[in-house]
Amino acid sequence: MPLRHYLQLALSDGVGPITIGRLIEAFGTAEGACAAPLAGLRAIEGIGSVKSEKIYSSVRAAAAMAEAELAKAHDAGIKIICPSDEVYPLLLRSIPDPPAVLYVKGTLEPRDLNSFALVGSRKCSYYGREQAERFAALLAGAGFTVVSGGARGVDSAAHRGAMQHPQGRTIAVLGCGVDKVYPPENEQLFEQVALRGAVMSEYPLGTPPLAENFPRRNRIVSGMSRGVLVIEADERSGALITARQAADDHNRPVFALPGRVDNALSGGPHKLIRDGAILTAGLEDILQGLGPLPQDAVEPSLFPAPTLGVEYAVVADRPAPPATLTDRQMRILSLMGSEPMNIDLLIDRSSLPAQEVLQEMTLLTLRGQVKRVDGQTFVRHKLIRN
């Protein structure tokens, strides 16, 4: 059972995500890493004799802890997943230090591959809270799962905004165990999030919200998202840590919302914009700046062959589209010829509201039916008959 061994490694004292990755690489599997002899551990470059003895004893002591943790999670209705599970976030697997396990209240779904993070100050202004809700609702309407940290201020507003849309999904990544409610006033919010997405953490059950947990938590928020938008943060804010991780460690685009020049909470976003973040005033700025999904994150099973009434084969270097498209999506595609088309022209031809067309183009791009040429110009992927 891979999960039990991943959990055993995660619960081992002094064994972090990077070391776990090195152990699994050296011994082939999580089970092999748990059973590694002392001599084998000592032979791994960078571990040495002293550290190898600590790892050896710690991993073996964690075996019983893992069994107890599995039982405790089962009784609480909490799922624990590891990188070998299908529902483990694909983008998160590609970061340098992915969590060995994730505790999940709620559900993770394939469409969470299209996730986007909103982060910012816990002490945000009314403007910051308003914009967090606004952008989260727009992103949810465009088919994105909104990811944030469950904290006061911008994070909580982002989760609420995402749930304003009837089909909106949101994920809260906590800096404590998922059985702990922090901040305490978010108990009802987290219950709603678990019903409309997931509340999750890499920390064992019962872990309190210690200050040192939150910077480590931020890499998950960034790592499982296609991009990060910073809304109000001073220049020492943890939101800027998330932004730096997104850009430097995870190769994700960073977006920043400008604010009043006399507001200290504008300092963080303005600094990011000076450093190259994308100035963001609306959903269109995000859609233009995101770029395609990383190719190594797209699994063929997420894109089954089309059944549109005619048998098609897809050009080899592009993913096949999903089996079903909505009537509105089919209508939009029928208006697009073989040449690139500007979004404004498509809106005029469709007679649909601009926001609806933008939302559908996001989903059609994700599903491999269209691709962005530049700016607001799109073209259909070529389909050929079998």
C-alpha cells in the first residue's frame, strides 16, 4: 500500500519533502525507502553517517504512527492521498518539494488542473476584500478552481467569491491540520469550502497553526495553481513569498492588482509589477497572461476522444478534446473558421455577452479545441477525419 509508506516517511522526524524525494529516487519506491538499510542511507550523497542514523531510526519509529494516523483520519472522514493517487494535483507533482501526503476534507477533481491562486493581506481594506471576491467569482465563472490559504482577509474573501458562482469550486490550503479551524471564525466557511471543493493540508491531524507552517504551506498554493494573483500585501507579506515561489521555483506567471499609492498594502503588488508581474485590472489580463497548461501535466485520460457526430482523429501533438461540449461551446466553435479570429468579432457574431464568450474560450482552450494565437486572437485546432 503506497499510501502507508508515504505517510510513514511524512511522519518521520527530520525527514522533509526534498529528503523524501531523494530517498524514493534512491530506493525506487516509498516502500523501498522505508525499508532502506543503514548502509544504503549512508551511501546517499549529502546524507552522511550522522543524518543516516537519525533517518533510519525515525522512519522505523513512524511505522506505528502511520497506522494510527490512517485510523484517525478514517474515523474523522478525512482522506489522505499521496503522489501515486490519481487525484493528487498534477501540477503539484512537478514542484521541487511536493508534499508526500495531503489530508483532504472534500473532493479533488480532474478539473482542478485548471486552478488559479488568489493571495493577499490578512488585514486587507474594503477594496482588497471587494476585489478578491470579484476576481474569484470571475475566475470561477471561467472554469477555474480558486485556490487560497484560508486565512483572514483576502484569502477568505477569495473562497467566498468563488462560491458565489453556482458551479464555482475552491480549495483552502491550511497551515495546520485539517481537523483544526484557524482562524476560528472560519469554521462555517471551511464547511462550505469542503462541500464546494476541498480543505487540505500536508500537516498531520492535530497540528496547531504554528507561524513557521505558513511559509511552507504557501508553496502548495502556488504549486497546484497555473498562476498567482496578489491582492493587497505589504512588502513583508507572506503573499510575496507565494509570488516569489510561483515565479522562481514553479515557473508560474505572477499577477498583481494595483492599488492606491498612499496605501501601504499597495506596496507589495506595486513592487511585483515593477519586477515584471502582470498588472491586472480584469479577467482578460489573467486569460492573456496565463499561457498553456504545462505539457507534462496533461494526462491523456483527462482528454478522451471526441464524439461530435463525426469520427475525428486529432493532430498528434495536440491533446484530444473531451467527449462532450455544451450547445453554447458548439455554437462558438461553429462560428470560427480555419483562420485566427479576434475575440471581439466572435462576440459580435455569437450575440452572446462578452463575459460568457470569454468563459467558454477559457474552457475550450483547456480542452484542446482552440488555442490562443496572441492577445485576444484564437484559432481552432485542426481536426482531420479518420
